[in-house]
Amino acid sequence: MKNKQNTIVIILVIALAFGAGLFWRWVQGTPYYALYQIGAGLKNRDLNTLLAYVDMESILGQQVSESISKLLSPLTSSGSLGKITGPLGEIKIKLSPEANKGLSRLALEQLRAYLENPKNATLPSSFLILSLAQFKIKQDYALVILKLEKDQLRMGMRKKDGTWRVVELNPEDTQRLIKTYLLPPGR
């Protein structure tokens, strides 16, 4: 009788361990886990962890392209350039790979300097970031909205090779947050 109980307990423990392993493997393939790791990278000031889940080159290319396109929008809609491009629609600007890499290097240096400076404000925890997030997932793309009171940051995440990474940030949200929190007052 005691032998049967021991066997049942051992089988139950093995089944629970196997189930926990499968669950953990599933969790690691979700955008929730990627956002958690981004928060851990920020909190621990670990640039390598952060970069494993954030595609800086894609984000910077997208930010520059959207900003320049926004600046050119009045020219294309009302000026002589608009007569030429009218049938083509909106102009999209794309940086050369060399310019994008240079911009990425500059951004990484600034991010590294910020993270390594102990005088900078305490960064949020992973759980705080997750609690502020709303996810809309469709296959290999997720729209994530981080919202706290009146502030929000919308970002796009894409799953590639089993890992979810941030590949887009909403330009309006980014500019507003930079003006509010990173630039000196009056700029």
C-alpha cells in the first residue's frame, strides 16, 4: 500500500514538473515575457538584456522616417511637389543602412550612458510595466499600450525566431514623452 502511494506521488511530481516546464516554455514565447524582460533590463540597468528584446535599428529607422514624412506632408499636399507626387500618395523617407547604423550607435551610447549613471531616476520594475500594459495580439504582431494616467506609449512588437521584440514606437507618443520627461523645461 505504501509502495503504491509513493509511486503515485512520484508520478504526480513528475507530471507537475513536466507541466510546469511546458508552461514556462510557452510563457517565454509571449510578448508578456518580452515586456517583462525589457523591464528587468531597465531596472537592472542591463543594456544587453534590453537589446535582446528591443530592435533599436528598426525603431530609429521608423522614427526618422515618420518624422521626416510628417515634415514633408505640408509640402506634398499644397506645393508644387504635391502636384508631382499627388498621384503617388504620401512620400516615405528611408535612411540608408549606414546612416541607420550610425544613428543606432549614437542612440546606444546615449542609452548606455543613461543606464550607467546612478544619479538618474530609479527605473520601473518589470511588474509595474506589465501592470500598465494592454496587449492586442494578432499572430506574430502585438500592439502594446503602456498607459499611466494621461501618458501613453504605443509600441509594436513582432515575433521573429521565437522571440518577441519591440520594432515600432508611436512617433507622437515618443515625441510627447521626450518633451515631457527628458528635455529641460521650455524646450
